[in-house]
Amino acid sequence: MSGRPSQKSRSRADEAEINLIPMMNLLCILIPFLLLSAAFVQLTMIETSLPARARAVATDEPIPEPEEKLTLTVLILEDGMTLAGAGGILAVGGEGEQAQNVMIGKKRQILMRTDGLELRDETGQPIWGDDYDWDTFKANLIKVKLGYLNQYSIILMPEDTISYETIIKVMDTARYYKPEGKDEEEFLFPNATLAKGIVVGSVQ
């Protein structure tokens, strides 16, 4: 006579019958979402353009001549100023005369205040002294500008003893000019940068 199965053997049978279908369904739903949200390849776009020479070769256009650039520097010393050009030639003379450095000495003239008025003594007489030749300086800057129309930068290298007012006047003089035949002023060299490191006597 067979007996009834014990409670212990029935509990073991219940534990072995685990339904995994819901778990598998959940995984089948999650895996596509995980794959879609994963970034396997990241693309970055940088906007750029071909150099003029490569673009000309690709489109059978004439190759443009490279534009000559000039690093214009003004050395402001106690005895005068020096226009120096690196990377180009300063065409400041007549009949194609060119130079690398142009010396602009001081001259005896009426001293001017920062507001553009004449400097006068207690009796109302103008005060004369050795001041920078601003007219010659401006004329040479204009000649340089005519040779490098796309240049707007100038580097100022003042000596340690040069006053703040002189540096400001150099900037103002180099900011605008009036081209011939035009009524409005245009930019000369408005982007001024101050530099340091003058060695007096190093410029020939």
C-alpha cells in the first residue's frame, strides 16, 4: 500500500517550478533600448575651408599670390622714434625707395598739451622744446599703410623713461588717417600692442 507523499517532497517540487518567462520578456524589451541608447561612434564636425592654393587646384582656378604681411613696430626712445618692419619692407621713400628701419628724430617746436592745445608759461608765451616730430611720424605711417592696406596692427616698444602721455599720443597718431580724395577718415593702425624689452643702441 502506497502512502501519501510527504510535505517535504511537495515543497521541493514547488521550488523547482520557477516561471522564467516574465523575466525573459523583460530582458527582450530592455536590450533594444540599451542598444539604441548606447553611443558606439561619436561624430564631430569642424567647419573649415581649404587653403587658397588647394582650393585653386581643386577648382582649376589661378593660384593667388601669397599676401605679404608686415609686423610694424615703433621704438619710442628719448631721442626719437624708429619705425621697424619685420616680414616686409617699409616703402617710405620716394621713387620706390625702401628701408627696413626709419629713424624719426625730435625737432624743436612748441610743446603741446594732451588735449591738443599749446603749452604756455605764466606770461602766456608758448613753451618751446624738443618734441617728437609727429607730422613726419604720421606721414611715414601713411606711406607704410599704402603698401599694406590690410594691415591694422602696430607694436609699441617704449623705453622705460617714456611718459604715459607720449605713448597715448603715439596710439592716437597711428589710429586714423584721411586718404587723398576722401572726406572721411579711415583706420591706419588702430590695433596697438604694448611690448617691452628695448635695448638702446640695438637698432641701426
